[in-house]
Amino acid sequence: MTLMPAAPAPPATTPQTSTLLHAPVIDWFRAHARDLPWRRPEAGPWGVMVSEFMLQQTPVNRVLPMYEQWLARWPRPADLAAEAPGEAVRAWGRLGYPRRALRLHAAASAITERHGGEVPRDHAKLLALPGVGEYTAAAVASFAYGQRHAVLDTNVRRVFARAVTGAQYPPNATTAAERRLARALLPDDEPVAASWAAATMELGALVCTARTPSCGRCPIADQCAWLAAGSPAHDGPPRRGQTYAGTDRQVRGKLLAVLREAVSAVPQAALDAVWHEPVQRARALDGLVADGLVEPLPGGMYRLPLT
DNA sequence: CACCCGTGGCA
DNA sequence: TTGCCAAGGGT
């Protein structure tokens, strides 16, 4: 066996392998990005933050009209903070996960009190806000302020799983390895990194989709490890599906729907009508009260929270 | 870390 | 029709 010539050490100016992905993905984004309202300059950091809360586990198409309504009604954090939290819950409509509305209201209050009404730029300060986790803090810092952060949402995780790792789907929970990979792939230059974050998310949302990816339209198909391996089916633990019918969540949804429609406080009987099983019904109502989504009043009356 | 938390569209 | 899935966060 002959000795292969040693590979020459790459000159310092040679880009690392990962950067071969940057230009095609960012170029694709420039050509194909959707014109979403929270991407327009006039959205501002508050618009970005509102959109990020709404987009948590909720599709873009359902968020669009709610986003417009919210920004028209509450153009600044202080405007929302001045309202009762119940008004945020009511205006949330049927977006789902109404605790997000409560947390967004609480975040607006914190921004008003602690940050002079301006959405903070600092990642740690963003992370300290109610309802802002690792993803949302990075997203706001990156999209609203152009900073360099690894933005690791379900779309990006899937793109990396396929293109780099060669797996059809990422792990159920975000792993340290994924965070490491996301940081390693992040372009050095700050504005380029911000473009990369938005571009990889959009690629996952439009092309590298969960069910039937459009690999024929993918700008990095020629570099995709999963495609190169013949698009092998997912192996590993199945992502456990979420049943809904008959759960407390469904009951909570029905109870809250009654309170959202009501102009003022609602009697117990009106809530009892939405679900036949009294034990589960009571548990669901108790849960809503415990979460601060419902305010119990004397005399068995209930309403959305005023404070 | 596993589980809880809404809702609706689509294959 | 029925799962699957959608820019997660909190406990």
C-alpha cells in the first residue's frame, strides 16, 4: 500500500468546509424569502418579538392576521402593558396556547418597567423576560438587532440534521451536539450570521420541510448528507404524537372560548355547559385559574383576568 | 428530562 | 379519516 501524499494544510484564508453552505443558502434566501410583515423595517424589535411569541408552535398563515391586529392596537410594549392581561388573552383569539398571550403581556410590562419601554438588545436580558426562551432570545437579538446568534428552531434543526448529520429528523429534544453544530456553522461576520439565521429557517420552512422536502429546489442539495445517503427513513424513537380529543387541553380551550366571547363575567353554569364530565371540567377550570388565565369572582362568577 | 400547554390544515 | 405537524417555553 502506497503512502498517500500528505494533504497540504489549508492556508489560513481557506474557508472551513461549513462556509460552503453559507453563500448558496443566503443567495437562495435573497431570491425566495417571503415578504412577511415582521421582516419589514417598520416592524421594529417589538414587532419581531410579538411575531416570535405568536409563531411559537403556530403556523405563519394563522399568525398573519393576528399580528396585524396586535401591532395596530398595541404599537409599543407600553401600550400592551397598560391593558389588563385578560385583554391580551381575548385578543389572542384562537391562536392556541393562550399562556403565550399572558406571557407576552408580562414581557411587555417588564420591558416597560425595567427597560424604559424598549425591547432589550442584550441576549441575557431578553432571556430573562417571561415567555422568552433560548430560541426566542436568539431570534429577537438576530432578527431585530442583527446580532450573531445561533438561532435553533425546528426548521433549522431539521435542515442541519439532513444536510450535515444525514438524518431525516433531528432528535426529539435539542441536544448539546446540535447547539455545538449550530455555533460552528455560524458565519463569523455579524450581519452575515443574521442573514444565515433567517435563511436557514426559511429553507426549512419552504424547501426542507418535514413531510415531503423539495430537494429539487434546494440550494445545497449537492452537499446534503441525507440526500447523498439515499434519503434513509428516520430511525430511533418515534416522536410521540399529541392526542387532543378528550384531553384537559381541549376542555381548557372550550372553557376559555366562552370567557373570550363574553363581554363581562360569566356564571359557573355557562362554563359547565361546555363539558359533560364534572371532574375533568373542574380540573381544567382550576388549571386555568392557577395559570392566571381565568379570574374567579365571588358568587361563582368567572372572567378573564383584570390584573 | 418528560410532560403539559391549543388549534387547525393537510396528506 | 386520522395522525402529523406548526419560528417553543415552563416546570
